[in-house]
Amino acid sequence: MRIGVLTTSYPRYPGDPAGHFVAGLNRYLVGRGHSVEVLAASEPGASAASEPVEPGVTVQRIPSPLFYRGGAPDALAAGLDGARLAVAIEAARFSARLGQLLRAGQAQAQAQVGYDALISHWVVPCGMVAAALGGDCPHIAVAHSSDVHLLRRLRLESAVRYVSSRARLVYTSASLRVPGAPGVVVPMGIDTAAFQGTPDQRAAARRRLAAAGPAVLFLGRLVAVKGVGLLLAALAQTGGLDLWIAGDGPLRAGLEAEALRRGLGPRVRFFGEVAGALRRDLLLACDALALPSLVLADGRTDGAPQVVLEGMAAGCAVVASRVGGVPELIQDAGWLVAPGDAGALAQALVEAVQPGRLRDERVAKALRRAATYDWASVAPRILGMGEGLTAPLGW
């Protein structure tokens, strides 16, 4: 099959964390013998075409300032509160160009055939474009979190209902369900084996990172919804813990200043955006992975972040806020705390890095749970295999 994938976020180079879950599903499809053509956003000034970062996958890029700089939701939110017209024009321009590439892909001059199936990531703009211009092509639309929260804020949930009426809608978390827009709930998967490590590999990773004592890792974008400021407040209530902040975004300078203001300078390391071997080293070397997500004033929060599964697969003790689909992922295999509670977060971090039976039991449960989210198990659920869709979609 020839499958068209529409997405705003996709790896720009091998190991790029941007849209890595989209690439993960693509790898599964290529492994089953399908060809995949990705239509994705890129940064301003980038070429419209790009070399594939995955074997068997070709990519067409559309430059846009709305993506890759702290994430589309925050760029859009900033524009909605400020230069609304400029953001609206850019969003319309990107959507129009995406539609043009989709139509061109459906009518390739040489092949004279269109896509056999479409997969869109994020309801807006990709799901809407595929639903409106995809014709009768089978379409799977994935709602990730930020797209649904944005539509709720704008009171445009009708867009989700429209896409649901023309596609197989997949919510990555039950918390994202929109009334009148039926869909299945399936979180994105991970390549479990890529994050697993032996005790010797963990020790080697700690040596490479010069880890002296217990270390807590934050891995993600430095934007408000991730709650890194709260994590600094929690760290200030503990002793003997170091914090590794791996990621970049518009809040980085402010967080660095806050760490100094709180007297945490020697205990906090900012790594910037990480990828590849360094990303794996951080996960193997840390004692705990922290995801202190907040619920913002507009209702936005995390859905089902893949980093939770990556941490569980790597053998981390996972401490996270009880938001979105996070409790569904962790259950009793980690520590869940109320969002915004720095005291509870500090206590959970101390427990999570403390060697002993409690930590060992939860880490063991996390390893078992992570295995159930391998792409080999998750991808068939996303694609609807075994639900009467195998024949018409031909997966």
C-alpha cells in the first residue's frame, strides 16, 4: 500500500525527538511492506523537500513559523492572545499548502494512482485537511492532546466531530474524548527495546554523564504546561538530589534564572534539546523521571506523553502529575501526584530515588507495563486490525 501521512511535527534528522511517535508508527508500516510518504511542516527557510530520516519513508516539507519553536500549541496560543490575524493567515497558508501536496500525492503523474490510505496526526490542521480533501481514501485521524485542547478553547469541537464522521478517529487519551465524535482510545507506542539497558550499561551512562548522586530527569519541551518551574520549587524542598533538564523552549532562560534565584545552580544541569545516544544515556543514568505537568487556565494539559513510556521501559522510577491520560499509562507502576502541588512532588521524588523494596516493585511493574506499549502491540490497535477493518484498509 501507498500511505500518505499528514503531520505538523516530524523528525528533521535521525534521532530528532520532534514527532518521533509519528516516525515510530511509520517504521511499523514500512516493516509490513508499505511505502510511506510524509507531508510535514518544517522550520522557515528549510527546503520543501528533504532526505528521508527513515528507510522506506519519503518526506515533503512545508516551511512554517508555527511549529518546532516550543511547539505549535504555544505558538498558536501566543498568537491568539496577540497577533491573531498574523497567526490566522499563517495557519491558513500552511493548511492550503498541505492540501496542495495531498492532492498532488493522490494524482502522481507517473503512477496515475492516489494514496491507498491516509493517516493524519493532530485534528487541526492535518485531520481537517485530510478529511476535506482525501475523498474516499480510508483515513485514520489521531488526536494527540494539544489539538483537542485548542479546539475546546476556541469552542470549535465541531471540527473533531467532522473528522470523526469521515475517518477512524483515534484519541491518545480518554480525557480527550469529544461528545458526538466517536473514536477509539489508543496511546502512541514506543520501540521498547531501544530504551532498555543492562546494569553495566546504566553504570557506563552514569560515568559518561558524571553522575555523582541521585539524579532526577525532566525530558521535554520547556513550555508552561510541562511544569518545570514547579519541579524547581520541589527540588528546593529536597536535599541531595540533582536535576537534569533535557529539552528546549521559550521558557529556558527564565528557568535558568529561577534555578539561580533559588540557589539551585550547582544541582541543576540544562542540557538543551537532546537526541540519539545522549537521550538514551539520560534515561538509563537517571534515578527518576519527573513529569510535573500542569493544568493551564485554559484547560490545556498533557494527554499521554510518550516520555512516560520511555522512562518506564528504561527502568526509571516515574513521578508524574495526575493529569490527562498519564494515570492510564502509569497506574500503580510509579508515583502520581496532584498537579501544582510542589510539596507532594518533592515527597514523591525523595521516595522514588530511595533504594528499597517500594522502588524495586514499582520499577518492575513499570518495565512490564512498558512492554505492552511496544509498537508491535499498539500499531495494530491504531490501524483497526482485528476490528473488521483489515480487509478494506489492507494493512
